[in-house]
Amino acid sequence: MSIILVVYLFKSTAQMDYLYCPDLKNRVVQMLPFTTLLSIDKESSQPIFLQIANNIVNIIREGQIKPGTMLPGTRALARLLNIHRKTVISAYDELYAQSWIEVIPKKGARIAQNLPDLKPQRWNEPRLSSYGEFLAAPFYPMEPHMPIASAPVLRFPEFIIDEGYPDARLAPLDLLNREYRSRAKQAAARKWLPGSLAGGSPLLREALVGYLLESRGLNIQMQHTMVTHGAQMSIYIAASLLLQAGDKVIVGDPSYFLANKVFEKLGAHLVKVPVDAHGMDMDAVEQACKKHKVNALYVIPHHHHPTTVTLSPERRMRLLELSRKFDFAIIEDDYDYEFHYSSAPYLPLASSQHEGRVIYIGSFSKSIASSVRIGFMIAPADFIRQAIQLRLMIDLRGDHILEDALAVLIQNGDIGRYLKKANKVYFDRLNNICTSLQELKGIIDFDRPSGGMAIWASFNKDYPLAKVADAAVAKGLYISRGFQSHGNLRDSNSIRMGFAAMNINEMNAAIEILSKVLKAKI
């Protein structure tokens, strides 16, 4: 049965002024069975206003309501559907925002003349998503395949021994959020030229100049800086400018697997050289350069990933000499320079006389909190200009409000004070985990690192990490299965065990679970 809907005079609201229509008193709007067409499931998790909006969209698509048709007033439809008028207002607002309805001043709302879908469509199939497991059209998959978090991780175990991340509970996030809120209020009034922020917030880039001079001895200007979403983005941009398909890039063996994946994705060939207790083997680097035309070398001199070793001063000097002799660029990844415990750290390669051959990469995501996605790249000005051009193709800019807020904390000394506190806390946590793991000597071997946020732990071959990880997660502890360091589980029975993100009590509980798993012979 059709229902005649009559629009009565109603007062306007701030949200729905566009439906105030005093000249339409008692006008017949539409004869449609709305009680049938607009089905509402009050048990559904989807809000009722979205159900109404989606139902109206569907009947528009099916041609049951034509463009230009007037919609009933909010009070009338609310009475008909036995719901609150504000729910109907929200539904109409949603339709208006998506351009399904339009507003005629002093007349009301009607179905838009130009619909988002060019033609009403009648679907013979059920209204279900057509997405399945596989894309029907050809595409280029990631090769080689990268492992990602599997089902056990998604159970959210009570304890997670990560690969070495900071404890966000120590970070000055309250100060950062306060500054963010303050600057966000001013952001709407600021105007920027298109692309002008692709290199990052000018305030943060300027702050980096002083910060990196004081903390790392880098003598740079703003034109040598670029802000990114993190070290990984910096690596990708730098590698994209340095490498083409078939080029050679030297990496450590083992090395940071995600950097290796970037180089391989770009078509470069990895030339792997051994890494020992003193870092990358420079004799092997020289032999590789004599054998191949090398375009770039990727190195983590401060705390190598994954093994945490530090590149010795002698090898640093020789690396710079080799880069000049064989004319290759150095990508220096200094992701956790801020954390050192036994002595003052060696200054980065970028602080030396490198003749413009070093691209220096750092990240606040590793020093403050993983959620603070801010990294930076330091390089000669012409390289930075090209890097900004490349970044514009995939990301017009970062969160410049967050970047401004971080700059204020750097300039106020808040970041410096936090890092001093964090170093003391992480030093205690390093001592604690080393003491705890001594009780598992023979099963787990490790060398105490001089800094950073992780230790490199090698498990006895009788304790395969895949089985250890599965048994541990069943008891509420997540640890890596070991494949991430090399990209292949068969290559290593070692993992990075991060100690910074958990306090001492949490770590003790985690090690107790691990100990029980190991002593139970898995």
C-alpha cells in the first residue's frame, strides 16, 4: 500500500536550515512505500542514520526515485519510521555531503539532478562486495614475498618482545599533543603554496640544523634537510634516486631486510659483504668494488641491524676512502643514534669530510615513539631538491602541524631532557635483560651491545625459533620467528630482542615465560 506523505511547517535548525520551507504547507511530496523501502535493523552495528542514507542511495540507483524528486521533511519521515528527527537529519546530512541530494532554498531537499553515479543502476546480484581474494586483472606482485604479522600476533599476547622500539610511556607525548593542539587552531588560517611543504615543515627543518650540529656534529643548512614519514621513506626515496635496474648496491650480511627489499624492488642487485664484531668488512667491500661497478653502499654504522655491532673508527675512515676511490654514494642509516650507554658514541660518517657522498638518514620514530612518524634525510642541496620532487609523486606533504610541534619541543630542550632520562632508564633495562638471559646460557648466546634498544640473541639449534615462538605465544608472549632479519627462516636461528619498550617487571615476566618454554624442550 502506498502512503501519502504530507510536509508540514516546521522550524529550522542550525543543521537543517536548508529544509525550512514555509511556502510548502500541506504540499504532497511523494507517493512511495517508505516503510518498506527504508528498512531499519535496530540490532545492527551500523548506525540507523547510515542505514537510512544507504537505503535511499540504493532506491535511487534502482530508479525507484528519479532525479529532482522532492524528499519528505525530516519530521514527517521521522514519524513514519518511528525514529528521532535528529536521526533523519543526520541521514540527510550524509546524503547531502555525498551529493545524492541537493537543497533548494525555501523549498526543501530533493534528489540531485546530477547523481554521483552517472546512471541509475539495477543490480540483479545481491548487494555484496565484489572483492574477493584475487585481482582479476594482471598486476605485478611483490617479489620476493615479504612476511607480515601472522595470526598469532593478532591475538594480542600480554607481552611482546619487539625488535627494539622505544617506550612511548616515557616520551613527552603530552607536551607534543599540547603543542599540536595549540598550533592546529592556527593552521586553518595559514596558506601555503602547492608543494611548498613537500620537504617538511620549515620550522622543523630549521630546528634540525641546530639539533644535528649539537648532537651529531653535522655542519648543515636548511637546504640540506628533508623531513619524511620515517627512515623507511627516506631509504626508499634515496635509493630511488641512486639506483636503477641492474645497478649494484653493497649491503651487510646480514643487513636490515626492509632496506634490502627496497633495493631489490628497484631492480638493483645486492652485493653482500660479511659483518663481524667490528661492523662491515672493508676488505670485502674493496674486493666487491674491484669486481663490480658499485653505485651505492648501505650501512648502519652506529648499531648495525640486526646484530647491533658498531662500525669501528678505522673501518669508517676506510669506507670514506673507498667511496672516493670507487665513486659510490653511502646511505648512512643512523636510526637509533640517541641511545648509548658505555661511552660517548662515534660521530656519524656524515660529520666527516665526505665530499658530498653521504646521504644521512635518521628518525624520531625510533627515539620518541613508533607512532610519531617523522624521519629526516640530510644530503647535498641538489639531491634534496630531487628528493622533494620525487616525494611529491607519492605524498604531497607530511603532517606539518605535528612537525611544527616537534620543532618547538626540540628548540625548548624538551627532547634533549627526555633523551637523557630515556638513556638512564634503558641502561637499567639493558642490565636487567642481560642478567636474566645469563640464566639461559647455552640455550641463548648474546653479546652485550654498547647502545641501542635491542640485543642480538642466537638460539641453540636444538631450539628452532619457529617452534619457540609458537609455544611462547600460546602462553601470552610474542617473539619473532627469526625470519625478519634475513628474509628466510632457514638462514638464522637468531633474533633481535628489544628491551626498551617494556619495564623491568614486564620484561621479567616475559623472560619467565620464555624460560619455561625453553626448559620444557618446546
